[in-house]
Amino acid sequence: MIDEILPSWVASAEKFGDVPEDTLFPEERPLIARAVDRRRREFVTGRHCARLALARIGFAPVPIPRGERGAPIWPAGTVGSITHCSGYRAAAVASADVARAVGIDAEPHEPLPDGVLPTIASPGEIAALRVMSDADGEVCWDRILFSAKESVYKVWFPLTRRWLDFSEAVVDIEPSGTFRARLLAADPAVGTDVLPGRWTVRGGHIATSITLPRP
């Protein structure tokens, strides 16, 4: 699913089930020593996907530690992103020679819980979602918006090392499978205030992606 919305210069791997915990490197085990079972499975399979994707761009398997705000620490010379939701795990990576940042997110294809949308969307975004829902009520547009903003953050944070609130990115979704995120919090490290992205829905899951190529 995830490779459908990524350019050819980004490698990816995905799993719809979990792998054994012995696939972890010893250095990674302390990171989930106190985690609940669900979180352990997400972490283990997410790291497994990351190593599969890294292998596809010529990198040997290595530990992938956790850095500030839980972000993966990628091997030198690479950029990437890991995502997981119920029944799905994925990772996407690229050489730092060709990419500045990669952000992906996956979500269940179901409406956001009650009360969540006003906390992540502006009045204008909510109005746009109503229009799209009237045109196609089978798609959970609110969850696509949420996922797109998660992908925005996964591109933003590795470049800026700063928090980005949901209200600091305005997302315009196109029914054709693309979106554009306008950043209201400027930062020269990003180099642009508009981030183009892509989305897809398949088999009960939503996936979104944003990739920033190196000029």
C-alpha cells in the first residue's frame, strides 16, 4: 500500500502482521522493556520494516534507536519514517543524497473519535471536509486530514527539531489522492511553506506521505 504513494527514490516495506521479538537488536530491547504488549509489537515490526527498507537502498541491518520525542535515529546518510496502526506497520527510507526528509503515516479507515476533529482542524478545513463528505460519504475524510498532518509533522520535526501543532499546518485534500499542506509556522530549515503529499485508502487503512527531494 505505502509504495503506491512514494516516489521511486524512496524504498519502503510494510507488514500486516507482526514479526517475532527476536528480530530486535540488543541495543533496541531496553527501549520497550516497560512497554505494553501492543506497543512492543508495533515497535518490533516497525523496526523490522525499517531494516527491510534500508536494505533496499544498500544499507546493512543496524539498530535504530529512539531519539527526541520518540523519533527514530536513522543511520548516517539516510532519512526515513516509521508508522503503525491496528493491523499495519510500515517504514520508508531514502538516501540523504537524494532526499531531505520523508514522512509517512497510516491510520484505520474509520471516522475520528467524537470531539477530535475540532482539536486538529481549522473551521475552514472542517467546512472543506463537509463538502467532500457530501460528494463521497464512503471516504473518511477527517481521518485522511489527521493522517496528512501526522505526515507533515514527521517531515517537519527532523529538519527543525521543533514541535508543530496541528493548527500550524492547513491541509487541502484533493479527491484524486493528493494534498497540499501550508505551513503557518515558517522555519528556514524546511525551505518551503507548502508541502505536497499523497494519500491512499486500501483494505481498511489510510496511508499518507510527504517527501522532500534534495535540490
